[in-house]
Amino acid sequence: MEATTRSVRDGIAAALSQTVGRRVEISDDTNIARDLGLDSLAIMNFIMALEDEYDISIPLDRVAQVETVGDLVTAIEELRSKG
């Protein structure tokens, strides 16, 4: 696993833990809404925390395409490389 991907995944895990108020175990296949039980408000809070963490803006149409942690890692890495 590439170091950048690992650090993004670690950042996602930290933001998720903060959002849900407990430590969470994730993998690339973890479905953010279904597996973690996040409602739409919690997902938006989580996305905003990631935007602040990585100094990016994730467009709403891109957020709608993200289902799993792996999707989110890819989106963040792509947005960071464009920034």
C-alpha cells in the first residue's frame, strides 16, 4: 500500500471516529453509510471534516458517487493532486 494512500485512509479513520464518537475499523470495502450507520447529516459533517483536513473541496456530485472508504480515498487523492 502506498504511503499516501495509507495516510489518507488513516485520516478518514480519524475523521470517522470523531464523527461517530468511537474508534472504527475500516477497509477499502467499508460502506460508509450502511456499515457505519451514518445518516446524511453525519456524512456531511464527516465530509466537511475531511475537506478541512486535506484543504480540498469535494463537489456534491462527487460525494454522491462515494459509497466505500476506497472510493473516498481515490476521490481525496485525485482532488489533492489537482489542487
